[in-house]
Amino acid sequence: MMENKNTTWEELRKHIDLTPEEEAEIDFKVELMGKLIETRKAKGLTQEETAKISGLKQSFIARLEKDAKRALQVDTLLKILLPLGYKIEIVPIKKTRRKPA
């Protein structure tokens, strides 16, 4: 395993054996959290303000933003998304081929 603290996810994933499902789940969670943070900041909201409009605690929002692999229930996700003006949408997966190791 690599010991560099600045290792990117792309570099790290080359060194761990993940199933396609595990890799898709990690990618989804990382993309989701990135989008939530981006949306919150684009609307000029602090974590505290986001917590207030979603009915959650600021500490929960902070932990969620810090730990992208944290499990997130759909109802909790909706509590955050709806006040920000977003919804969940299911779309087809774009087929890409994994590069051989």
C-alpha cells in the first residue's frame, strides 16, 4: 500500500482489489459528496445554515462532508437536497471499459 498522504483516489485504486460494484459505490459516494459541498458553497451557505434548512445538526453535515464513504440514508439525503433545490434522479450508466492492471 502506498504511504504518501497526498495519494489520489486514482492512484490508490490501482493498488486495491475492488469489485466493479465496490468501485461504483465509492465513486458514487465521492461524486455525491463533492456535488453536495459544491452546491452548498455555490449557494453561499455555511454548514450551519445548511443544517438549519435541512433540520440536521451542523456536526453531522461536517462529518458527512469530511467522510465521503459514510453511509447516507435516502431520507437524510433528501433533507439536504430539497432545501438546496435539488432532487435525486436515476440515469443510465455510461459504459466505460476498465483498463487492465
